Amino acid sequence: MKELNVMQERKVWHLVDLLPNIDPIGCRWVFALKKNETGEVVRYKARLVGQGFKQIKGISYDDTFSPVVNFSLIRFFFAVLVVGQNWVHIQCDIKCAYLY
């Protein structure tokens, strides 16, 4: 729910009016447990998924949203890394970085 709260706080989405005679696509929560090597639960995970199988071609069929980086941006960063002299690649995870 942390990511959902951040999206709400940063106002990166808005509600739209439902078109007449259109049924909205449903959604469902998917829950999972993250365990360590001994099998002990270390984190509870949840994600909200849309029921894309209910989409109708021609009605918002190509509109998608995912709060993750575009792959072309990753390729760009690697290209810059290769061209740069004596540059070091360090990986990290920045939560909610691509919401603007």
C-alpha cells in the first residue's frame, strides 16, 4: 500500500468519468510472502492487477500504465556508462522514482 499512497500523495493519477454503456475493467489484489533462506517470512507483498482479458479492442485498448522505468532509458544509461572513461556502475533501488 506504500506505493499506492505515494501515487496518491504526488497526484500522478486522476479519476475519470465512466463512459456510458462501458463496463470498467475489474481488478484483483495478488498477495505473496517473501521468505529468507530458512523459510521465515521477512516481508508481505501485494500488488493490484487489472483484468486485461476483459479489454475490448478500440476502447482504451492501447492505454497502459506501469510505474517502472522505460527500457530505452536503461539502454541509454548503459551506453553512457560504456562511453565514459573510468566510470563505475553501481546499482540501487529507488522506490517510486518514475512517478512524475
